Amino acid sequence: MSQASRSAVGPVSKVELRVECTGLKKKDEFSKSDPCAVLYLQPRGTNSWSEIGRTEQIKNNHNPKFATPFTVDYYFEEVQKVKLEVYDLDNATSKLSDDDFLGKVECNLAQIVSRNPFSAALEKKDGKPIGGSLIYVRSEEVREGGEMVFLHIGATKVDNKDFMGKSDPFLEISKQTSDGSLQVVHRTEVCKDTLNPVWRPFQVAVHALCGGNKSQPIQFSCSDYDSDGSHDLIGSFTTTIAELEQAAASGKELQFPFINPKKKYKKDKKNSGVAHFTEIKIFRQPNFLEFIYGGMQINFTVGVDFTGSNGDPKRQDSLHYIDPIGQQPNQYMQAIQAVGMVCQEYDTDKFFPALGFGAKLPDGQISMEFALNFNPANPYCAGINGVVDAYKYAIQNVQLWGPTNVAPIIYHVARFAEQAQKQEADKGAHAYYVLLLLTDGIITDMDQTRDAIVYASGLPMSLIIVGVGNADFSDMNFLDGDNGILKGANGRPAERDIVQFVPFMKYASSQFAGAELARQVLGEVPQQVVNYYTMRRINPNQRPTTVAPSQNPA
């Protein structure tokens, strides 16, 4: 059962949970652990755990302060069981079974909310305490639709902390908590080998920085990154949202010296560098429905894997087998219907392009991008049922082939998204594209796919990948930006996270498999839409006014 459906009256509020640990045990022989925290909720009426999310991984650190928060629905009237586990991540796969377990804690969400901060000893899997390992969880109510602060920060002449080469500076932005300690809220990327770094622009919720008190101090710390986790502090300074707001209104560039309290400065050098706020913007972030009310259309496209690894469609064990009676749709059909039925309600004409890849077509051509209805000039299908019909028709007329190259279809949809972006100057937030990509195996053109996703990340587009069948999809999570910024083959970073990957089998046994799959894969799309238009500084269009029909007197 989804969080949203747990209570007839809905959640009391959403709460944000931020996690810190101290005294984690060393699991790596030659270095410190690389911890990541994982949050689970126990659905009501079950004894199973459902993963909600993961923090970022922090390299070589036994006392991590995770910047990535968890957001959960809080129901006052329910006992909501939660579990936090900490792992030392040793590889790039999403499976936790092959990573070192560092400890866990089980409690009720109410305990975390009522004790701020909540603290507990980490336990082994058998429930016995791990001596010296503690976890701290701070909670805060999320005020949706609140203010955001957009910052573009650079620095000049920061101290050189490296004997060979130059410093590798990064920023940590921390807020002051109720107990006087500092909680990391945002951590920038590392700028390699430079004393004049310019970090990528970022935005943070104002409530996350100051809890609504704009005069509360915020600390900006600059450190030199070291791969062993022993980062060297370059310097820090404090400011407030009120001061940033005043600077934004005046249009003046704010500058702050980085000061290292442990360093004695000489007369000719009074700081460890200077931070420059080249752009500050404080604004109210609109929500997804405001864009929908303003007339934004969701353009839904399906891409289907027709490679040979799916198995002969005539055999019942094939992933493309179609039940002649029609009582049991295969996984491809179930995924198309589940996700498409949601998306089609946000598209007025309800005509959807349906594409395939990895097949040998009737003319003998091997194609990585073909229309399921074999009409490249008009690949549109009437409604989601039309997409399913086109899929069934294609299965009967192609040979399953290969390889599993998905970049061409991503670029195909991205070209339409690019055209929509060019029209934003006149039409505003008018069109957003969602590509549902269904595949049974590991992508073979991974470098090209990474480049395609990075390219699409700057466009009004989201990519949903559903893994069909029982293959090991652990490498696919590499494309999902939840655990770090995806980079192209040339090192170019994605402008935002647009990918959501889910294995279908995770929900296949559920009575509500389709609904659960749709909830999982589409859950991030609304925020991705908001993030895109926020990045582009485009507000929702004005809601069209409707004139009520006149009523004749009785």
C-alpha cells in the first residue's frame, strides 16, 4: 500500500529526516568506510520493509553527516515503523547484499519526530548493539510550495592545501540546529586543481536552511577534498537568508572572506580566499499542479525492447509471449498500461508515439528506432490501448534481434523536447516529455546512453526505465542519479536528475502490481517537471479562465 493511500484523511504533514552517524566501524582493510544510509518503512498490516530512499555515499568517513534528506508522509494517528541501515558501499551496483553492513536502528516515526534530534546506538543484524556506533536523526516539517534560494557561487585565491598541484575545493552549507550543532544541508561538487573555483548553480529550500527564521546564521565552509576523507578546511563564513535576500533585491554581488580559525594571518593576507555570490535569487517554487492548471501537456512516448534475449514470442516462457485468450498480459503490456494510463490523463489528444528497438524488420533491416505501427511518418497510436495493439502487431511482424542500444530512442524524443524548449519564449511552460523505456537486459551502448541522458537533462524531458524479466539490473542504477550526479562519457555532468529505474519483478507478485509500478516510476516526475522549469526560470502559465454557462430561469 502506498504512503499516499494509507489514511482516508491524508498525512498530517511531510517530514524531512536528516541523518548523521558517529563511530562507524572500519570495514575496509586499507581505508575508512564509504557509508550510505538507507531508509525503510513498514507498510501497515505487513511485516515486510519497503525501501524509501538512500543518502549519498560519503567517501572515507566514520562520522558522516549526510546532506541528502529523506522525505516521508507523517500520520499522527498511525504507528509508522521505520528502519535505518548504514552500509559501506564497495561497488557501483545497487544491491546492498554485496556491501558491508555497518548497523541499523528500528523505531517508530513518532519517536524521531518527538525527539529532535533522535539518537540511538546502531545495532547488528541480530539486534545486539555495536559499541561506539551511534546514529542521529533530525526531523523537520516540509513546507511545500515554500521559498527557494538559488545560488551561483565562485571563489578567488583560496589557500593551496596540496603539496603537489592545487587545492580541490568544495563547499558545505550548514544550518544551525536547535541544540546548537551544525547540520549539513547541501554539499557542492569538487572543483579539481584550482584556487579560483566556480561551482555549479544550485537551489535549496529556504526552510531547509533556516526553518523559517531568515535571521538564523548559515555557515558556508570551503574545504580541500582528499580521497582518504581527511578534507582540509580552507575557511568558512556565516551569513543569513535575510542578508542574501537584501543582496538579491539590490543586485549587488556579495563577497565574504573565508576565515580559518586555526590559522594566524599575516598583514598582507587576511583571509584564506574570498567567496563571490555572482547570482542570488529567492523565489516561491510553484508546484506541479500549477503547471498542469496552466495548460502544460505531458507528452508520453513508449520504447520497447525487441532483442533476442526476450525469448521466442511463440514460447510461453518468452517475455514477449502473448496469451491468445488475452487473460494474462505479459510484463511489457502491464507496464505500458500501468504507466500510460496515468500519463494519458495529462495529454489532451491522447495520441502517443510507440517505438521499438533491437529488431529485424520485415524488409530485413536491423533497427534501433522503428515505429511499432510501421508508419515512421506517423508513429502515433490512439490511446494506451492503441499502443498495446501496435505492440502486439509488431511482435507478429518482426524478428527479435539486437543489440540493446537505447540511445537512438532517447535522442528521438529529446529532439521533440528541444523543439518544445525553443517555443518556451512564446508559449511558456507548455510541453513536457516522458519516455517509458522497457528493456529485458543490460544496455549495450552505455556510453552513448549516458551522453543522451546528459543531453536530455537540459530539456523538458524525463526518462523512465522499467526492467522486464529476471535479469540482474544492478548496473542500470548507474543511470539513475539518486546516488550521485550522472556524467557523460566525456565527463559532462547532467543538469538535473531525469532518470528513474525500476525492475518490474519487484511488483509482479503484488495484487496491485500495476498501480504500485506506476506510483514508483512516476513518483519523481512532478518534481522533475518543477525542477526543469525552475532551472529555466519559467513560471506556470496563467490558468485559462472559463466562463460558466448561463442558466435559464426556471
